[in-house]
Amino acid sequence: MSLILYTTLGVADLARATTFYDALLAPLGHARRGDAVPGFEGYGADYDDGVSLWLCQPFDGGAPSGGNGTMVAFRAPDSAAVDAFHRTALALGGRDEGAPGLRPHYGPGFYAAYVRDPDGNKLACVFHRHGES
């Protein structure tokens, strides 16, 4: 059983965020789920089969903000998907937090890119196979 059930990111504009994440997650093989409740959009597995990502406006009615030190990392099938993730994020209003490339300080073969979505949430996309370079 996985440790994490789901992750929720606060967004200011659900329609804008959905457009961003639809395009961002497509190179990684993930499409929007069709079973969201009003006010939410989701991606990934259902509750019984793994981790899912949900987008919604903050429940307290305040502005969404990215937490310092908080980040969601998406698994990529290869380095080309990491490159596409980064390129897509920037084209859709995301901000660069680290261009695609090897990060040997995390281990051999750790290829990653880092961005912030339009609401400031920090995201990573990583292709990594332990022991590969």
C-alpha cells in the first residue's frame, strides 16, 4: 500500500489550472479523471489504486500559495518527457525553477526539471532509474 493517498493543490482559477495541468501531464501519460466532484479536478489513480492529484480553490477562501519547501514530483517515463513537461509549463505561464538536466547530487541518472505553476505551486518532473547514468 502506498504511503500517500492523494495530493491537493490550491488554485485561484480552476479552469486555468485545468488547462495548465491537462497539457502538463499529457507527456507523462496522465489525463484528467472524469469523476471529479463540483469544484475539483483530478488526475491519476483512484483511491484504491495509488496516488492522485486534485486541484481546487482553498477551502478557507483565501488566496492559494505554494509552501516554501513543498513540492510535488511527477514520475516521467524518459528524459524526453521531462523536457516536454518543462517546455509545456513555461509555454502555459509556469515559471522556471530549474531547467531539465542531470542532478548527480541526487544520484546517477537523476534527470529532472523544476517549475512553478501559475499559482506558485512548485512542481518537479523526474526520470530516474537507480544505478543508471
